Amino acid sequence: MTTTISSTTHGESRVAGWLSPEEFAILEAVCETLFPSLEPPAGSSEVEQAYYRRSARNLDLARLIAETLAQETLEAQTEFRQLLALMASPVSGLLLAGSAKAFLELSAAKRTRYLLAMANSPLGQLRQGYQAMKRLAGFIYFSVPTEEGRNPNWEALDYTPASPPPPTDAPQPIRPLAITEDTTLDADAIVIGSGAGGGVAAAELAMAGKSVIVLEKGGYNNEANFTLQEAQATPELYLNRGLLTSKDLGMVVLAGSTLGGGTVVNWTTSFRTPMDVLEEWEAISGLRGRFTNAQYQESFAAVEQRIQVNTENSAHNRQNRLLYDGCKALDYHAEAIPRNAVGCDQRCGTCGYGCRYGAKQSTMKTYLQDAFDHGARIIVNCQADKVLMENGQVRGVLATVHNKESGRTYELTLHTKTVVVAAGTLNTPAILLRSGLTNKHIGQHLHLHPTTTLAGLYPDKVYPWQGVMQSAYSDQFSHLDANYGYKLEVPPTHPGLLGLATPWFSAREYREQMAQAAHIATMIVLSRDKGEGSVTLDRHGEPIINYVVSVYDRKHLMHGLRRSARIHFAAGAREIVTLHNQRTGVKRGSDGSVSVQDLRAFDRAIERHGMGPNRNMTFTAHQMGTCRMGSDPKASVTNEHGEVYGIKGLFVADGSLFPAPSGVNPMLSIMSLVHNNCQYLKTVV
């Protein structure tokens, strides 16, 4: 016997416009299992008592999840409803919890057993389903503010969000072109995208006297309207409202989607592409001398000057200091990170949500401003649908613009003989594929710098959300195998991200772990991946990220977790914890020591628990390689200048050009490569 969820017709009976009452009841039960009302520990303060007793229902968590998923595609909603239908089946209850009952009919203990069985199932789809619910529930529970403007859990976490007032004299110096009807425009060049690549291309062309139009999918946000609030800024400033993942949910993907792109929300890390990587690019691409010549290094210097790269603004917050000191104690390499920031005085810690002080020298503050000041027209909330071509020559672009004031969408037709596609490694191949190009390498060779995290709990408070987000790094293990290995850095960790990533072994243990948020320091293992993925299109023409971390790259991630454990303990951590679905960590003994045996057991546990999809949290903020440069059109998408093979006037100008991953945070690599390519581009537009 099986149970199915009845399907009601549309209308008001559906929660958030898409879930039936029966489906919503299951979602509510999941949320109450993850976040039930708990009896506070003895001796708790009033704040702590409220924290433990606060349940998912108190925050209307299930409804907030339903409303968030209501903005997803119909396919994503269908998959989520299939998951809920599975949970309505007694057969699933028998297999996962040992009782032939639907999830709603199980006891609280059996519901916990059910969710943990999903989390650690050998079936990838069950692990994926668990993560779909747990991650979103954790993020919303600890980040979404009430009507009073604060999340009620923050006080127990000792979290005070940065909220400097907007500068009284913060104008919006770029004035986007308003589109209020179907419109046709002409230009010398259309630049699709405004991030690290598009911003540079727009400025270089505009300052050369060309008529330029920039199309940006996101909106225009700057010091005047950055909210700096995790729950509000994430959907406003990130692609797919911050919910972007690989197809199987195994990789959480962070990509900027606002005027200025990723340069507005990144952590200002500004590394040059290492010379051995540039030499590898030449070998792979067949473009001998293309990346190691003096002109390319001159482009690095020019970009560094414009975005004011320096180390004077790389003072370490507590979290970066722990990485630096831990490395030094073990005689590992550690240095300050060069950053494109000026006047950054440890005031906030919200680099990922824009810089209200204007310290971050993003393309919005630099190159896009240059472009605008030299006559470039900038159109925001604009989706580039496809490039128009005729007889192997670019003719223009078809786009749609959403006018937020009127709520209407208008068609935009652009006439030009030069199109620069700089929509990012995920959307650039999507645009080329929607435009009818058939080069088999479009969308292939995707690299993501897979990244995992090790948390250390320290006796004193670290406040990982305060101060400069990323200012220290170690290259001790960047060359484990030739020039493949990993960097060690630290990420910003605000409550929502902590709630999303922290493993859930029981409701009480999870709540206790989150209560220690102010004591947590995190180190990231940022691997240079040899494995590849791809970007394909769904039936709506939107990109699908197909990527599974290769066995080769998993070994480097595991190596990084082991080394990070030693660094944490050298820096004084009392405990370390991975992000595996199975409990994986080490605590100091009662005498304060950490034994060699304990560390070896930890090493074996990492191996045993694995790094497969949805077994351990894996992130990426770096996307590269889907339209790679090369000398052979049979093995690449563009030539040495970034011009697409077979189409005159069609150029690519972003990280998708990379013949292989950069091995470093790629912003400066992208900007310098595009700056270098633009010296040719300016001569042909």
C-alpha cells in the first residue's frame, strides 16, 4: 500500500501558490524536526531559553521556504513535490526509519532517523533531497529578519549585523538608461555583462571613442542602497537569488548578478595568474607566447593600478590571524593577500553584500564609471536572449528589459557589428548556444575550484563575520602534483551561511553548535581542479551546471582538510569539525592535548566518509573555462583575441576564456586578460 498526495487545483488552497495543503504539512513536519522547541540547558539565560524553545513554527519557517521556492522554475518545483510525495509513502518510512508509515505519522525520534538516513543514503537522489530542505531551512532560520528588522536568534549567537548608515552624500553616479517601451538602439559595440570582464571591455572601448551599450542582467546597487543584510542582499546581488547549485546540488555556486557582477560581492582578493599556470595555458591552447609575453604583464600592472591593488588594506581580522599564525607555527607558507580596497578599516565584514563605504574598488566604482563618463549607455535588469548573426557576421542582439517601476517587460533590439559577451562562465555559453552556435566546445571544460571548509572552535570569541573578510593565505600545498594542489584561505561566515553549512546530526546538537557561532573560525581548501564539468541548456534556454568533483580533486580536498586540522590546533582551536553528513572531527583531550592517534583517526574518517556529492558541503565562487581560447577551432571556442571562431565581430571577455583554471581567485586574471585582448579589439571596432 502506498500513499499519494492529492493534487488540488490552483487557487487559494495552494500554499505560496504551488504547494497543496498536504504537501505543505509534510514540509512543516520536516521543519519542526529540524527546528523543534527544545528544553533549554540548565542555567540558561532568558535569551538562551528563548533560543532553544524557538521552533520552526515560531518563525513560520515552512511558509518562508515555500515562498522562496515559489520563485524557482516549474521543473525545480516538480522535483521538490516529488520529494514530498516520496515522504508521504509508508514504504519510504519502512526503508528509512524502520516503520511502514508516512513521514507525518512517525514519532519525532523516527523522523530524525528518517532525515539522517536520507542524508547518508547510498542513493544520490535521497541525499540531494535532504540537502534541498536542510540547507534552505538552516539559511532562513538564522538569517531572515522579522518585521522589527532583526532575526530573533542573533542575540543568542552574539551576532550584531553591520549596519553603517548610507553615506549622506552617496549619489548613484551611474545613471542607467531607462527602457519604458519596446526599443531599438544602435552602437559600435554591445557588451553583455558588467563584471570583471565586461566592465573592463566597456571602459576600454568607450575611452577609445567607441559608442558602447552595456547590458546587465542584475540591477544597479551601490553605497546608497546596499542593505548589507544577508537574507535581503543575497537574492538581490547573486545569480538565481543565491540558490544556484550544480544539477545534483553537490556544489553550491556563488556568482554575482548586479551591475559590476562578481567584483561587487567578492572578497577583494587580487592575485596575478601564476607564471607556471600561464605556461600551462599556452601548452593547452597552442597559443605559444600568448600569455607569458611582456604585454600581458603590462595589462596586469595597468589593471592593478586602476583598481588600486595593495596590501596596506590587508590587516587581519581574528579569523585571518588564526590562519596566518597557525601556518607560521607549523613553518608553512603564509602571506597577506593583495586586495583592491582603499580605506578599509575593519569597520564591517560584509564584503559579500557590497561595500557601503565605497572602499572596494569594483568595476562599478572604476571601469564602469570610466565607461559611463565616456558616454557608454548602461541598461540594467536586461536579459540578453541571443546574438543576431548573418553570413558569419554579427548584426546585433535581442534582449528583454524588466522595468521594475512599471513591472513590465520590454523588447530591446540592438544593431551593431561587434558584440562582446562577458556574461560569466555560466551564462556566456548559454547565450552562444541560444544564438545557434554549434561548436562542440561551447559550455565544455568547466572548472570551478571546488572548495570545502573546516571549522575550528576556539576558547575565545572569533566573530568570523567582523572585519576584513580575506587577508591571509597559504600556498604551502599549491603544488602537490606539478602546479595542481590547493590554496588555504578563510571565508566570511554570517549566521545564514553557517546555518546552511553546519551539519545536522540532531536538533539539539545542531542548535548547540550554532550557539557557538562567535567562537568559530573557518578555513577553506580552494583546490585547482583537474576535473571538468559542462554547462548545458534546459528547455527554457537557461544554463544547467553539470559538475561532479573528480576523484583526483577529492584527494586534494581531503589532504587540505587534514592539513587545516593541524593549522587550527596550532592556532589554539579546542575542536575541529568538517561539513560531512557524518560526524567528523577532533576535540582536545582533557589535558588540552591532541594526540597523533586522534589526528590519524580523523584522517581515516575523512577517507571513510568521502567527498562525494552531498556527502560533504562543497562550494565554488570561481567559474572558468566554458569558451576557452585556443589556436585550433576544433579544440577551442575563440582565437587568441577572444573572437569566436567562424563569427566576425563576436568576442568573449570573461573567465570562460581560460584554457585551464587559474589556481587563484580569478578576478584579476579575468580583468587583465580582457584588458590585454581589448588592445586588439579597439583596432577592429
